[in-house]
Amino acid sequence: MVDLIAYIDQMPKAGETLEADDFAMGCGGKGANQAVAAAKLGAEVLMMSRVGDDGFADNTITNLQTYGVDTRHVTKVANVSSGVAPIMVDRQSQNRILIIPGANKHLLPVDIDAAADDLRACRLIVLQLEIPLPTVYRAIEFGNQEGIPVLLNPAPASPDLDLAYAARCDFFVPNETELEILSGMPVATEAAIVAAAQSLMPRGFKHLIVTMGDSGTLYIGPDSSFRVPAPTVDAVDTTGAGDAFVGCFAAHYAAGSDIRESIENAVQYASHSVTGRCTQTAYATREAFDEWLARA
């Protein structure tokens, strides 16, 4: 996805035209953001995606390669636009995002099988919902068949997501809004979030991780549950914070950290990410993150 970000004083009302203070364009997309975050932290990352045949395509592929992401399975689709995400960010660092999937819709289940040999070398498969659900389901099946842990970040949330498939993932990582959509329960308070999360566990979920913005992260597992608070920071742009969390969690877990340690690092990494503008450019390298942790 290509992020088109407008920085504004306040969100426009219906029919209202406002002047934006500033504009930025960058490479984004939930999967790409997560891949870049993990790569910047030192993980070896293989990306599977599709781009269009427009002016954004080569830039997207080159950008991933710049961060060290393996792009052998990021290919162009003829006569299709690349994915685009217009984003508005207000003075309170809150955002509104519109997603135009474009070529992302052309990543198909057969592509998972075509990449089987490369995927078997992975220690963790990370999925999002910016690609077709049948492709997500096939990737889950592949991970289960090969004994590879699977993490599903159900974003953007889809009420059509088959929770039976989602429960086959080792890690299910929604935010509050996604949890509300998928559980059908309110999430206005932390107690309500806990109740909504716990309502999913009887469906067979293994490890449920709910990201709650500046309130931190809730973990519910088969044997324990806990909350990791987020540090207080001066937020500039919250766009992509959830992706920073997932990328950092994936990098640490794949490197051998346990779940709690991976979550604790991911909370810190996501908090650091909101102190800069945009998504991937705001993500810290391993060295910068170590310095941040040393000052925490």
C-alpha cells in the first residue's frame, strides 16, 4: 500500500472542505509495515504480496529491499493499480484511513502453494486481512500442515472472517475496534475488553493479544492472562503503531523470546513509533530501539 497522509487541525465534517497543514507520501500497508518493522529489528523477512503496474509498484518493491526484506514473492499484476491508503491525522494524533486494496486482491491461494518451498523455511507466518480471505485461510492451513506457527492480525476487521479459521492460528492479535467487530461485544472499558476477549477463548483460540493503544496490551492464554502497560510518550502520529507492535513481536518471538518478553518489547516498540511521523520511516532500528529501552 502507498500511504497518502494529510496532517490537519481537525477532521472535516460531512460536506466540509478544510486546508491541511502538511502532506507526506510513504510506503505502507499492514503487511509491509510489519515486515519492515521486523526487518529493521534484525529478522530475516520474506514478503508475499502483489503490486500493480503503475508508478507506485517499483518504488514499493525497492523500498522493501532497502530495508532488507526478501521480495522474490512480491510481483506485479498487469492492468491493476497498486494499493493506496489516504490517511488523515489530526492534532490529537488520531487518524482516519481509507483503504483501496488494488493489486492486493490478486494474491491468491495458489500463490501460497507456489511459494511452499520458501515458506517451509520460515519460523513464523504473519497474516493480515488486506488480502482475500481464501488466501488467508490457505496460509493458515499451510502453517498448520507444516507445523509453522501462524499469527493473524485481523485488520482491517472483516465481519466475514471465519473465526474457526482464526482459532487455528497460534496468535490472534486484534485491536479494540477489531475485537468489538469480531466478538459482537462492547469494548468501551478495559473490563469490557477483557470480557470480549474472554468470550472468544471457548472457540478454540490459543493466544489472544489485544492491542489497546496508549492503554497497553492485554494477553489471554490457555493458562494465564496479563496486561502490559504502555509508557507515556509525546505522540505525533499513531498511524502504523499496531503494525509496529506485530512486527516487533514477530521478530522477538521468532528469535526465541517467550510470549511475555515479546509482548513487552512490542509495546515499547509501538510506543516509540508514535513519536515520529509516518509508518516505516518512524520505526526504530535494533540499535535505536536498544537505546530507547536503555532510557525507559
